[in-house]
Amino acid sequence: MATTGVPSCSWSNATAETPLTSSNVPADVANVLNTQAYQDMVADPNCFSMNQIFPGGYTPSFAGNIADTSITMGVRGDIKSGILVDWYFDLSGSVGRNESEFGLKNTLNPSLGLDTPVDFETGKYIPLEKTFNFDLVRGIDIGFEDQLNFATGIEFCEESFEIVSGEESSWKAGPYADQGFNIGSHGFKGFGPESQGRNDRRNWAWYLDLEQQVNEQLLLGAAFRWEDFNTFGSTSDYKLTAQFHITEELSVRGSHSTGFRAPTVGQANVVNTQTSIVNCNLIQTFIAPPTNPLAEVNGAEELTPEESTSFAGGFVYERGEIFLTVDYYNIEVEDRIAQSSQIPIDPADYEELREKGVANPELISAVTFYANDFDTTTQGVDVVANYSMSLLDGDTGFSLAYNWNETEVDKFNPATTDVGKVKRLEEGMPDHRATFTVSQNWDKVSMFLRANYFGEYYATHADDTSDWGSEDADAAMTFDGEVSYFFNDSLTFTLGGNNIFNQEAEEIRKYDDSGNPAGYGAVGGVFYESGPFDYNGAFYYAKATFNF
């Protein structure tokens, strides 16, 4: 129990620095507390066991409080005089703030030994965004039967991401850290003073949008946007659209555009340490900003924006009560931003990390960070069909929506993205999804029933893409329903449910392909975290709506 960094307990597990005899307290027994070896160990004044705090073991329980605050104000109307006379304007501003306060219960800080608390306040994330817009719209006669719709505007945006540190015991390296005991609240380490702080970003944008009905058959559109960030510089993007009516009932449409997405301030500065289970082993994983020494040593670079190029085309058919659209799309994204795979910390880097200010690097098993890691191509087909009719003395609607979507990773960095993550990117969501909805409306009552189909997909738990913690999941169907009663023009009562027949999500596999025990018995969960529908099962609700 010595706090000098050299264990004096003869029951301690062996380490490279202190090669004592490994603990001989048996683990494969019904109750370790009843064994003589355990009782002898805790009787030794130089020894202790966390079973003295939690005799039956412990499972950390996350807690949190989320407060969302936002306000939007604006004014719009026609300009009556001056240089912009006859223009329609829209001036608005909005401020949004989210405060997420995190806590952890039923756990401990192992490095504090038996003096550890069991409940922790681990800190806060506070994103804040301020946006202001000024838009102008006017019809301009350029010689066609219809006027050119001309729109332009400017936007200013300021974003910030703040980390507030947790209580000291949630991040402190206690006296037993040098013996290999994990630092901070186990399951989710609190944010320390080195992590707290605020980061800001500002950007200006200007756009121009043109749309012209050339004749009764042809509609053309074009848009341009320029944006300048104080962190990345400027970018320019555009979009071209066209729709041509072949007949009164059938038209074809198409578009081509480029895109730009800057990394969020949170992605560039997030800090998080959590306990992960990989192949039935507990490891400490650190999510670091790309500029953090732990990330830099493992190949991280400052984030740059994503850039995309997309094409889409399809047709619209409308006749009577029948409405049908079919569209194909293809989107290429370069330098796509995502969290890297878990990269093991190399013991050869410990000394360099210490020199760069990283405390106890030997207690961090792996690091992840956000990176511009790969390029992808996503293609798919959207089909939407609606039909309305009169049935049962009311109005009946039938709606079918189908989507086929496929993503292929064209290029990735094998140093930061493993093949398991590539598989999750390509197969983590179903290629095929569909919904079929039947709705019925009368004067006082409305209702609907919806069937949802989800095709096969690749299921994982806690990002573990090994055979131990993942598998290919089966297709499934869920059903939603709702009934509303209109008491009067203002008051409506509603009963409804999602997944009303309680379709279960895919269960975590009990055995891997070789017949060895897999994740089910170790992760403390029943269902995979990933998946196209909620693993909590059926959800029922009742609500009353009053319109003033």
C-alpha cells in the first residue's frame, strides 16, 4: 500500500517496473469474498481491495443535466423608399446555448485507493452559437414572361466551445497512480484543469440565388456562396438546378453542386477520457484534440474542411390523386471528418509524452481524435409515392417511401482508421429502408398506422469492430401508430406509440464465430448500441395540444 510508487503489498499484481509475484487471489470462484486468500489479503495492513467498497463489483452509472436555451428575433417586409425600394427584406438574429453537465455514480477513482468517493461531478460542455442574417429578394424583368427571382444576403456567425472542469476527485491522480491504478472516475474521467477553457471561431458569408421560369416547360436555377473563416480562410461553392416538363403530368429534374463543411469547434477541441471494453478487456481511451501531444505523436494534424461534389437526377409524375417521384443521387466527399480508431499508446513514446507535459501516459491504453481520415462516395435512390381517396366517409391517404443508399470508402489512412471502422462506415446502416403509411381523417378524428422496414446492417457495441463485439444484424420491421381527437378548434388529444409491437433490436452476440464467449456477458448490455431503430423497444405517449 505504499504511496511511493513501489507497491509493498505482497499480493500485488506483477508489473514491468515491480515484478512481484502475481496475485494469487482466485477469480474463478462463486464468491471471492469467502476465500481464505482474499481474507488474508485484506487483513494485511499494506494491502487493500476495491471489493471493500463494492463487495459485488460495480457498474458506473452516467448522469447528466442538459439545458438548452435559444432566442430568435427578426423583422421582414417591403422597403418603401431609398436605393432598395421595392425589395423584400428579412433581418434576423439568433443565439443558442447548450450546457451539458456530466456526472458519474456507483464508481470510484482507483488511484485514490479506499479514500475514493463513489459519486462524481465530472464537468461540463458548453457550446454557444450566435448567427445574424440580412436577406434581400426581388423579381427582376429580364425579357421572359416571368420575372427573374433574385435573392442575396449576408450572414455572420460566431461559435464557441467551452469545457468546465469537474470536481478534483474526478480527475486527480491519487497516491496509487504510479503503481498502475487508473486515474480519475472509472468509466468517465472528469475534465481536469488542463482541459478547461473556451475556443471561438467566426465566419462571414455572402450568397446569391437566381431562379428563372424560362417558359412553360423549363425552370432554371443557380446559386453561389462565398464564406470566410478566421481559422481556415475562404471557400466558394455553387449549385445548378433544372426542371423540364415533358408533359403536364411528367417532368424531369436534375442538379449539380459543390459543398463545404467546416469542422465544428467541438470536434477541434473536445477532450474526453473513458473506460472502454475491447475483447473483454478494460482499457482507458483518451479522446484528444488533434493538437494535443497524445494525438500529435500518433499522427494527428489540425482539422481542415470537408469538400463535396454531388449530382442528382430524377422525375416527377403527378396525375389526379397520384404523386410519384424517383431520384438518384451521387455524393463524393473528400477529407471527411470522423473520430479515428483507437490507437494503442506505444511505450516507446512515454518519455517524449512526459516531456510534452502528458502526466502518467503509461495509464492511457489508447487515444482517438477527430481527423480528415478518408474519402467516400455515397449513392442512392429515393422513391416517394402518394395516393389519396375517399374511404369510410373520410379522407384516406396512402404513402410509400423507399430509399436505397450505399457508401463506399474510396481512400483512408490505415494509421488512424482500421478496416473494422471502414466496414462500419460502409455497412453500419441498412442499404434498404422503407415506410408505408395509411392515414385516415374525419371531422373530429384523425389516425395513422406506419410500417417501417430496415434491411440488414453491421452492428457494433461501443465501437468494437472485432468479432467479439460485432456481427451482421438481420432485417427488421417496426410499426408506429397515432390517434387524435379534435375536441374543438383549439384543443386536441392524442394517443400514440413508436414501435408499438415492441420489435427488439439485435442482441449482442453470446459467442464469436469460433464458439468462444463474446460480448454479451461482459459489456453489461443486451443490445448493440448501433442500429437503425431504438433498442429501448416500444414507446407510448399521450399528449394534449392547445392552440391560442
